[in-house]
Amino acid sequence: MPLLFGELSGFPSWAPAVLLVTLSLALGFLARFIFLRFIRYWQNRDRKLFKSLEKHLRGSMFLFIPLLLISSGANYVNIEPESLNFIITIMHVFIILSFCSVLVRLINVAQDMLFIRYDINLSNNFRARKIRTQIMYVKKVAIVILVTFCLSLILLSFPGVRRFGTTILAGAGVAGIIIGFALQKSLVNLFAGIQIAFTQPIKIDDAVVVEKEWGWIEEINLTYVVVRLWDLRRLVLPITYFTENPFQNWTRNNAQILGSVFLYLDYSMPLEPLRKHFEKVLSETKLWDQHTQVLQVTDTNDKTMTIRMLMTAQNSPTAWDLRCHVREKMIEFIQQNYPQSLPHLRATLTDSGDR
């Protein structure tokens, strides 16, 4: 086959190579332009899907196309065989890296679509949080496997690696045992993460109490978990913590939270007005989910009685706000209507002097 980019009369020897690279980049930008126009044209049919495609694929695939063209066209350029083999090998390495980048970004697109389907911003988000946890962990494992596979293909692109493949594999077996012992803790974390993703003692956005701190599960990564605490601090724990230590999960089976408020009042406080006002406070706020309302005297001592009020909310942040709201309104009611029933110290004075 004749050299398409062979000898160009009147031009230096490097001109065909420059022409090949220029044409490949131009075709790459043209493909980029056509792809983006296609996405914008079809956005009205599924706006969220095409918006995610545009976001993730805007840059990565447009390096992939010119590399393919350069790799194919290099065979038709008048280059020395040794240099040509080196160039083609390097092109194959970059093509594999670019292709891996495209696949990783497509995985992110798939995650975006699944996240839209399983929205955790809804009030009843138990199933969505359960599936999101699995999606996030499977995505991370898939990316690790994909990157490992692409790195293997890159190594096989070099003739020396293929020639000594048997020796390398035998050495890799020994090295694998040594690395296995060195990375034992990391491997334990990895398998603990797989266990958590599918048995799900914790899920994304679960309300938990760990290390005497209260917060929400924000991230579940391959080897660690991030807990967002109530004061916006982050508690980072190894993932094995949740398989080896006891902890409290307030939303294990559903997102609904039972909140409690305690009042310590004098025995002179009548209970019926207190109970009616508690019901009124709940009925007037949207924080309450209208499922549970209980007011009981749960304890007494020589000075006060303990009033416990129970109420439910859709999720843990709402339950916290509801408890604070009820506590404030009940205290305000007692201050305005029964101030004498607030806790106070009684004393009896007697005249013990000689008569």
C-alpha cells in the first residue's frame, strides 16, 4: 500500500508527521463539536441523562479519537521501523489510558442516573439510601478492577513483558504472597466494605452514635467511613470499626425517629392542661409526622416529678428540630400559666427557741 503521508515534494521530512497530528486533532475537535451538538439537540427527551453525559464526557473522549487516528495513520508515514514501533507502542499506551478514562466517566454517568432514580431527599428514603449505599460501593470496586485491567493491558503492550510473561507471573505469585501479608489490614478493610455494602448495618445518611458522638453516615469508601457529626465535624473511622464494634443505628429499618423531651416539674403542676398544650403544639408544627404523641409521668423523687413527652418525625434532623421546638413551647406555657409549678426548694421554718 502506498504511503499516504509519504514523500511530499518541497516539504521537509517531518512535514507528513505534523500533517497527520494536525488532521487528527482537527477531526477530534470536529467529533467533539458534533457530539456536543447531538447532546444539546436530544436534551429535551431526557435532559438529566444528556446533561450528565455532557458533564462527564466533555473532555475525555476527545483525546481518544485523535490518538486512534494518529496510531492508524502512523503506518502510512515514512518513519524508520524502530521509531515507528516505539511511536505505535506509546500510542497504544495512551489509547488504553484514554479508553479507561472514558469507561470510568461512563460509570459516573450510570451512577448519576441511578441516584436520580433513588432520591434520598424524599421523606421516606429508606429504600433509596439502601440502594445508594450498594451503588457507591460497587462503583468504587468496579473502577479499581477496570484500572487494574487497563494497567495490565499497558504492560502487555511492551514486547519484553510478553516475552518473559511466565517468569513474571511466577514472580508475581511470590510477590503477591509478600504483598498480601504487608497489606493484610487493607485487604481486611476491603472485604469488610463488601460485607457492609450488602448486609448493610449502616447506609448512607443513617443516623448513628459512634465513639459517644452523634451524626450521619456521609461516605462509605473502600477502607473507611466518614460520619458527619451534628456540629459539622467529620469523624473518619476504618470500615472494620462497624463490623468489630457495637454502635447505635437509629435508622436501621426506617428513617422515622422517635424523639423525647423531659420536663422536671413541681407536684403542683396539673397534668391535663400540660397534655392538651402538648397536643396543640404538635398539631401546629409541620415537623411532627402525626404518628406518635405521648405524655407520661415516668419518674418521681422527693422534689420533682419527671414528665416525658414522646413524638415522631420523618428523619433524624427533623426529630432534633421538633424536640427543641416542643421543649421551648412547653417551657413557655408553664412560665406564663403555672410559674409556681417550676422546680423550687421547699423549706419549713419552726420556732425551736425556749419559751
